[in-house]
Amino acid sequence: MSEITTDADWVNAESKETAILLLEHKMAGHRLGFDELWNKLSKAEKVKNTISEGSNTELNFFSNVVFPLAEASKNAERATLMSILRENKSPLLEANALDSNKTDPLELARNAELAFKASLLKDKVSFHSVLEVLVKYNLLNIPEKLRSFVAISDEKSIRSEVEKTAGAQNVEEEKEDLDNSEINAWAEALETNFFQIESYKEYIEDKSIFRTHQGVKGNEFERVMVIMDDDEAGGFMFSYEQYFGVMALSKSSQDKRDSGEETGLDRTRRLFYVTSTRAKSSLAHVIYTSDVNKLKANLIERHFAQESEIEIVELEGNKM
């Protein structure tokens, strides 16, 4: 696109005026490097919804508190480090901790920070290992759900802890929800690489060039690239292969269409319109397809593109 449009900013990955639109958050995770974390947590539907909105308490603890603390510690930014600890009410800055050593009130906090920093220098740093240091040295108060994974090792004890902290009226409901989804999702996610949190943080705060198709309504950018890959998205709400005439409608979709009900094709058409109208200067559609020749013919026949505007790219035996 940079060559075709003679616009050098197409290759500027940090440009605020360039957006690459993806069908699913997990596609951004794959490209930005937090896919393992995302895939583990999204196994629990309740967790998946909150991490996609940036409202998950436990993940936000890592992204908004632990990661900034890690950056300040690694870069020896003492003022920032102390500010984070104060703002998050570190137990080591409470009066009883400071009074425990009159000659050096910050000794406990300093030793804890050094242990925390050392843990970040290991070859493989998991979320779990970071949590262990935070709990061992009492450096930060951590969310209750996360604390249980560090303080209690076996599943039976974790369930017992949940029951004790849940409220009497909600014990059974909380137990079922946590046992079946959240506990398993977090148990797996905590074993993945801690530094994935940096990419997740940048993405969820819209500091990367990646956005979702559904998340850009009302926004406009100078340059927009729309990625359409039904297989990678793995969803069933939309189908660009059907929309561009490469695949036929399923019988159930055709029956809905005949009866006037909304189909995935209708949703895809609206989504295609939304994404295609986000660009102010130049627009690229990247379409992964099972039949390149049929797709190309349909794009030309339906006046989506002229033949000169279509580029066929081969990727390891596949085409798009």
C-alpha cells in the first residue's frame, strides 16, 4: 500500500492515523504476542467478555499496577516506584511495617522490591512466579481470586477458599461459576509469560494500530486496512466467504433469509460497510479465501473493485 499510494506512513506501525481492522481480539493477540494469555483466559466466557472490554479486575491488576511497577523497578525509577506503591497502598508502607525498623523504615520495602526485580530477570517469567514474589514479600495487596492461586496449591483447597469468601447466599452460584470456568482459565493463564501483559495493555488502550471491525464505529483514519479471514476469526456471526459469493449460504441461513429474518450475511454486509467507510485517504481489503479465482471474478462482477486494484498474494501455498 505504501508503494501503490506513495504514502510512506503506511509502514509507520505507530501512526495514530493508520488502523488495521481485525474480526476478533484473538487475531490481535496473535499479531501482537499476547495470544497465549488471551487463549487461556477466553476459555471462560465470563472472563473473555471482561478482558475484551478492558474491565477485568485481575488482568487490570497486572496491566495497570504490576507491569508499571516492573518497568519502574527495572529502570531504577525510584520516584515512580514509590508513587505506585503509595497509590496502591502497599502493606510495606503502612505504619506498622515502617515502625518495625526505626533506623531504616524502608528496609522491608526495599528488600521486597529487589526480590521483585530479580524475579523479572529470569529467562522464563510467568504471571504465577511474579505473584509468588508479591505475596511472599507482601509488596502489594493482590485481588482475592489471584491470591488463592499462590497461597493454596490444590484444587480442593481453592474451592474451600472460594466458599469461605463468597457470601452465604451466593456460595453455590459462585462455586459453580468459578469451578467450571474462571479457576481453570486463570490456572492455565498464570503459567504463561508475564511480559505478554505489555502488548495486551497497549492493545486494550488503543495504543497499537490494531482494532476490531466492530470497535471502530464513529472513528475515521487516514489509512485503513481491513483483514477478512473467516478461518482465523473462528466465529459464526459473520462470513466474508459467503458475502463475496465464494461459499453458498447454508440451508438454515437461506431459510432465514426467505422468511425475512436476519442472517450472518446481513451482519457481514453491515460490518463491511462500517469498516470500508472508516478510511479518509486510502483503504485496503485483505481477503483470505478458499477460491482466489472465484473471489476475484465476483469482486469485479459486483463492482467491489476493478481488476487493476486486485493484488493476489501467495502465502506458503495459500492465497489471499
